[in-house]
Amino acid sequence: MGDLAEDETTFYSNAEDYWREVAPTVDGMLGGYGSISNVDINGSKAFLKKFLGEADGKTGKGCALDCGAGIGRITKRLLLPLFDTVDMVDVTREFLDEAKKYLGADGKRVDNYFCQGLQDFVPGTGRYDVIWIQWVIGHLTDEHLVEFLRRCRDALRPNGLVVIKDNVSYEGVVPDDVDSSVCRDLGIVHRLVGQAGLRVVHEEQQLDFPKEIYQVHTLALR
């Protein structure tokens, strides 16, 4: 992917510059599509509940990690209702500062607010039952995405789960110069997941999103 961005440093710094100018609101987090938040959260909740439980082989409900967490839309509405504690990681300090207000009283169950890009972030070994990565893999180069997913694999508790929910292109890699990201097709995402030593255990397309946006797929990985 190196030929798509002049270099990695520019690719990442341009994205940071973009997000620094985005309003710390739900609408800002969703690129003006705040209206899809309910549909998104409900779809994610139904997806995640297939895995959670007390029985053998089920994923625990102790601690989740929200990657590219922004102001905590997913932490507030998806993860905190299902998990005892949550950690958040985002590259934009203003978003994490806003999250402390946005989350309200439930914010006391957020253990850590990590301000870091995912290309540099190292999640704690064996800490998480679920690592939720939504609308952020396009901000990582292929190499960094594979490396990050490997670190996520090492950060899982027994029966833990990595979940990627993101836009997929119809074919190939489509760059977005506005926010300095890329959109990959499903085959490429699968290949990178495999390179990270993970496998897709379940996959769904998110339904009822506006027709004009890319398809969104959710992948559960172990």
C-alpha cells in the first residue's frame, strides 16, 4: 500500500489532522450519518450476543476494548451494557476528553483511556474478552493492520473474540484522500486476517444502512 500514500508518516499524520477538526459528537464520529447509530448498535448487539455467555466455549463478559473509540458511542451503547469494564483507545485526545462527559455515570467502569494510534498501541496480554475494532482498519497500512491483529490475538482471554466491523469495497483498495484512509474488499480483509494468525468464525453484512454508503461487514475472529 506504500504507493497509495507518499509515505506512512504522511498517511497517519493526515488522518490525525482530519480527525482533529471533526466535532466530538455522534454525528461527527459517523461522518454526518448519526441517524444510522441505532441500526448499527442493534446489529452489533445481536451479533455479539451469539458468542457471550457462561457455558463452555462461550466468550466471557469481563473486559472489552473499544478501538478507534472516539467519544465512546460504541462503549456507551454496546460494550458497557454487556461487559463489566471497558478500555478505550483513540488517537484524538479531544474525543477521549469528551467521552468522560458523554459516558456519564457508566464511565466509571471505563478502566483506561489510551490516547494512541492503533499502529503503535499494544493491548495488555490476556486482558480482553472482546476487542471491538469498528470503522478504523482503513487508517492502518496492511502491514500495521496485520501486526495490530497479532497483538490483539495475544491480548485475548480464553474464548475471547476480535471483532472487525467496517466498510468493504466492491473490488480492490479504494483510497479516501479526505480522511487519509483506505477501503479494502472482503477478500483482502480475509487475507490480512489470515496473515495475523486469526480465522473468521462468523461473518455478517450489516443490513438497513443507506444505499449510498459502502457495504458494512462484521467479522468475528479467533
